[in-house]
Amino acid sequence: MRELVARFLSQSISRRTFLKGMTTAGISLTAAKDILESLVPAAHAQAKEGAAFKVVEGSGAMCFAEQLIASGVRYVFGNSASEDAQFYEALVDRPQLKYILTPHEGPGAAMAAGYVKASGEPTIVMQAAVVGLVNAMGQMFNAYKEQTPLVFYSYRTDQSGRAGRDGFEEVANQEQIVQPMTKYAWLARRADMIPETVRRAFKAAWTPPHGPTYCSWHSDFNDQHVRAEVVMQEKVDPRMRVRPNPAEVERAAKLLVEAKLPLMIVGDEVYTAKAMAKAVKLAELLGMPVTQMRQIYANFPETHPLWVGTPPAARLVSLDYPKNPDVILNVGNKLQHNSPNPMIARGAKFIDMRIDSLSMGNVIEVDVPLVADVAMGLDDLTAAVSQLVTPALKQRAAARADEAHKFHDKARELRDLVMKNPDWERAPMLADRVTREVAEFADRDAIIVHEAGSVALHGFDFNPDGGRELFFYYGAHLGSGVGTAAGVKLARPKRQVICLVGDGSFVFGPTALWNMARLELPVITVVYNNHAYSGPHSRVIEKVPGGRMVQTGHFFHDYLGSPDMDMASIAKGFGVQGEVAHSPAELRDALARARRASVEGKPYLIDAQVARVGVAWADKPWIPPAQT
Amino acid sequence: MKLPLAMITALLLSQPALAQRKPAAAVGFPDAPGKDVLLTKCFQCHSPNMWTDQRQDRRSWESTLYRMIGRGALWTPDEIRQMADYLGNVYGRKQ
């Protein structure tokens, strides 16, 4: 009996095994249950203290749950799967693992990714076999492109004794499906190998550069009774916080000090390394203007006088200022290229500081590579530059800072001209008007989740160091916005979270609204609803100018308004209050109601009616006949 | 080999050093006040394909230009006025 108690307290055996052992030893079931209930608080307390290693015994799924706890997981996101029965059983006595049921694997994975991004904590997404996995793979792709450390699991439905018979929900080599978009994909060969497979998945995902991983095993392994070793994450984490090569740091410092007009590009590694203040410090030391190519986060305070904005055309040459920088320092930007032209024109000296060495030098030639955790890299580079500072350099830096400051102020004034649009008061609204109304409304430290791909944000003055934060995307598997916002709110419950999403993106992934309602996550969702795919509309015309589509107005691919979709009604269907706003005045009133709902812990959705603008939009767009 | 206007412009714009100059292949853009401003400001991001199909009055062009501010263009009110005048004149609504 004492052994049974000890094993239960060390979480080596399950609740069921404990009761079975007690009754076998002659204790009545009622008495055994009473003893069990008295032990639960002590068992939880011991689990909190956490040992580095422990041996657990029970179902394979129970070992899985134990390894998740040891890997630091708090939330598990999943969709229902009968083959995971033993895992759900294990959850009953492990309140430290909180299971979040998501009605669709795609938005569920987006929610998990949002949680990871906003909390910096590990989590896992579970799907039912290959059928659930393929639903989640869109968000797996996003996690791969955006380097999000998200772990995925799904079992193989074929059982070990029956594999290869083309059974129900069976596909051969399931784990290989995800290989091109994961850092690690592995099939555990035995039930007792589940924990080590899981902890490798967490180790690989969370070792920089981050990325998604996948683990799998035959479903009957979940049911097998095994004895396995569980290891805490800290015992497998390589703690890859790398300092840059000192010789390269010296070269970079020399280039920057001698530069006439240096420019800093920031990227997401600055945000994930929490190095915003360090980037500011180096920029100020050199009087160096700062910009950012497209990333997920805003990585530099946009109100800082050295901030010169983002290039409008995804190439540095389209920046109004500075023109022709002679030394460019990239800090943590992946520089994803969507056109054959390099973002950074050849000619300037290029210093590339990133932990992601794999993509370094892919398109743009590098004069000084600084493979590093950017927080450490910025520290070292700032120290090296400080050693070289002379009175003359200080004077040059001050002059550059003054020039950048003047541009910053002028650009800010010019950006506000967007409100001088002669159609500013129109209804349906300009997308810019919706954006400005939300920017006026948002809390000073609001988090903006942005999946309105054709909408450019302005007026928010993002500041990742204590002000408003941005969670954008560039993975571009649509339908991530609502789920991401739910995950961000779960991770940061005290911050206002506003989800901006296009109507096209929204209908790819609204099911996370249900999670907002169920978990009382008061996210405010604003749908820019122009009843169309406006991005593809414009790009098609650019590719086929003056073609038959333009001549006839027969666009097959872009209009969603017939029959129309009522986003507020969709929200109500998921238990979220919503309303339609047609005009700026209605939008302001709706935002006020959304704020009141937030105070009560309720999510809210605003279906903002937005005008279709641009080339060749008819008032009543043509749609293909229903029947020919 | 005869290249269409769009391709010529795209090729020119693909050369970063040339991208800041006025494109030489601005065929289809008749001389009129405001043309120089338009070619300098808009071709940084666009090929002309987007707008050679567009016909709208001056006010609508003005609205279009202000929307570009929202997408990152930094233009003064006077530059917007000149471009709107030009576009309203050359690419105005068809009679």
C-alpha cells in the first residue's frame, strides 16, 4: 500500500492503477477512493516542484501527458479523437494540463500559434490521425514560414498489428507528409518511446531558429501499459544563445563607424529576443535611421525619431529616406523575397545579424555575417562601436540623427494626409477610415492581430517596448487571424486584443470565435467586409491589362457578395455578439459597444462595410450564371 | 523582338539604379502638367498596368491618390493636386 501511495505521488501510476492496486490489496473501493482524494493535493504539489528525471508507469498516453508536463506545457489544443482516449483519461488527474477543444484543427493550430507567440511558452496541437493533420497543415505551413516553435501530434490510426492494410483513416508514411515544413518529424517505434519522441519534438522546435515539429505513433501505443523515463525540458535544452564571432563584430563596428549613411533594418528576432531597447541604443549611438521589411511583429518604436517607416514597395530603394545608404545592418529580419529583385540593391556594404544562418546569404550577398542571438549580438556590436567612438563620429551621428528626425516628423505629417481623402466620410467606408477609427479607439497598449492582407495599417504608432504591439503574418495560409487573436488573448488576458481581418480571410477560419465565447476571451474582431477578394482582383488586372476580363467585366474569381455573407450573424452562430457598421458614425458606436462587452469578458465582432475601390469594379459585379 | 509596354517598364524598374529615375518608356503618358510628378512618384511601386485601364473623374483620382498615402506613399498636398489634375485630364471618364 505504501508503495502504491509513493508511486501515485510521484505520478508514476495513474488514478485507475492506484485504485486497482488498493482493491487488490484488500481495501474497499470506497475507502480507496477516499485515500486517493486525500493524496491528490500532495501529488500536485510534488509535480510543481519538478524533478529532472522520473520514471512513470501507465498507458502510453499517460506517459505522453507526463512528458508534456515535463516539457513545460500548460495548454493543449486539440480536436476530438477517440484513439486519444487514454490521453483524455490522463488529463482528469493532471489539472496542470489544460485541454482546449477547438472545433476545427486549422483555427485551433492558429490559436496555439498565437498563444506561443504572445506567451513565449510551449504548447502542443493534437489532431485526429491524418484526417485532422491535413486540416492543421495550413497553419503548420504558417508556423514554418514564420518560425513559430509549435509542436504537432497526431496518431496513426492503423494499429501495429494491422498497419499497411489501407485501413480506416490510414495513409502510408504519415509523418513524411509534413517533412518539408517541419524541423523534425518522427514516428515513435514503441509505446515506451513516446516521451523521448515528444521531448525531441519540443527540443527541436524551441532550439533557434524556431520552427514547427511533428510527432506520431500507432494509436494502440496510447493504450499499452509501459514504463518510461520522462525528462524535464531544461535537461535537453541546448540553450542556444549564441554570441557572434568577435572578429566579425570588430569588422562590423569598423564599417558602421566609417559609414557616411548607415541604415538599420529590424526583424522579428529583435522581438523574440526582447532586444528592442538594445536596437534603439545602437541606432542612437550611431544616429542611424531604422526601417523594417515585412515581418510579423513591429520591432522598433514607430514614434522614435530615427524610425523612417517601412518601404512601400518591399525594396529598400522605395524608401523616401535615406536614399543610397552605404552600410546596411540587418538585425533579425528574414528578408523574405517575393520578387526576383533583391530587397537590398547591390553596392552597399551589408552586415547581417541573425540566428537563422540557413537563410543568410540566400539572395543578398553578405559582407559581415554575425550569426548570433540578436540580443547578445547587439550588446557586443554596441560595445565594439563604443570603443571606436570619437568626437568627430559623435558630431556626424548627431547630424544624421537630426536629419532623420526632420524626415520622421515630416513623414508623420504626410501620413496623416490619408484623412484628407475626399471620400473620408463615405459609406460604405474606406478601409483607411476603418483603420483610423480603430487606431483612435485602441488602448495605448493594445495588441493588434492583423490578417487583412489588402489593408495597410497606419496611425497605430506601434511600440513593442510597452506600447501597442502588432501580430501580422507572412505565412499567408489564410484563416489564421481569429484563432491567433484568441491565442494571444489567452496568453495576455490583461491586454486589449483587437483582430483586424478581411472578409475573405475571416471565412477561412471563424471557428475560433466559439473558443472566445467558451473561454470568455474578450477579443474585439473587426472584419473589413468589401464582399470581395480585392487583392487578387487588382493583381489579376495588373497581369492581364486591357484583357477580356476588363473589357467585359467578367471576373470569375473575386466577388463574394451574391449571395452576401453576414459576418455578424456568423459570429452569433458561434456565441459571439456582433453587429454590422455601415458608416464611420456607426463604427464608432459599435466600437463603444465592443468595449463595454470586453469589460464584461465577452468577445465582440463588428462587420465593417467597406467600399470596393480600384480598377474595374462595377457597382453590381457580374457573377457567373448558376446554370449553363 | 517587340516587348509590350508593361514588360519594358517592368524591366526598367527591375534595375535598382534606374528605379529612381524617370522611366524612359513612359509610352501612353502624354505630356501635360503633372506628368513628371506622376512618373517620379508612382512608378516606384507600380507598373502602369494598374491604371491604364482605369477611367474616372478627377475627384476619384484624387481619392485613389490619397489611398496610396495609406499604403505608405509620402506625397505633399501639392504633389497630389498635380497628379490628380494630370490623371483627371488624361485618364478621365470616357465620354
